[in-house]
Amino acid sequence: MQVTASTRRLSLSVRKLHPLTQMLCGMSVDNALTQLQFMPSPWAKQVAKVVRSAAANAENNYEMDPSTLRIARIDIGPAETLRRYKPRARGQAGRHFRRHSNLTVIVDDEENG
């Protein structure tokens, strides 16, 4: 059975979040949390929080064994973009986009994978 956890409006673009999460697919939850703990990115803490939440959902809501959970899939999608303006030369305004992303982690039993 697949169990999900998600977070919305992470203030990080999809492009920067993708390299963080692509290597975690297929790993066990314990190994993934260990990998995220030692990553140099400051956003690894946010990804680890969602992975921990998915494992807790599986343990508490569906009575799955947390030691047999693995990450089946991680979905990343764009969220709402904030459009801001920065002052430029000669009184002009330059557009600046603050991109956000949505993150969904899907965990599954190793026996079912």
C-alpha cells in the first residue's frame, strides 16, 4: 500500500529541488534520511521532514513496519510564482520571479515493491 505526505509552496524552484530528490527514489526510508542529513544543501532538512512525515503516516494510519518502508516515488511540481520588480537603470523596472514548488513523497512496503 502506498502512503503519501506532501508539502506545498516550498520557496525553492523545481530546478534546484530536483537534484536533491532524484537519488532518493528506491531507497529505504532510513537510508534516505541518512543521506539527507549529510547533504550540504540547506533544503535537505525540508525534504527530510516530508520523508519523515510519510513514514509516520504509514506507521500510524496503516500500521506498517517503519523498518521495511522504501521511497517509491517523489513528485515535484511548480507552485504559484511570485512576480516582483527590481529597480533597474534609468528609472526602469526589471521583472524578478520567485519560484516555488510542491513536493510529494510516496512510500511503500519493500515486500510490495
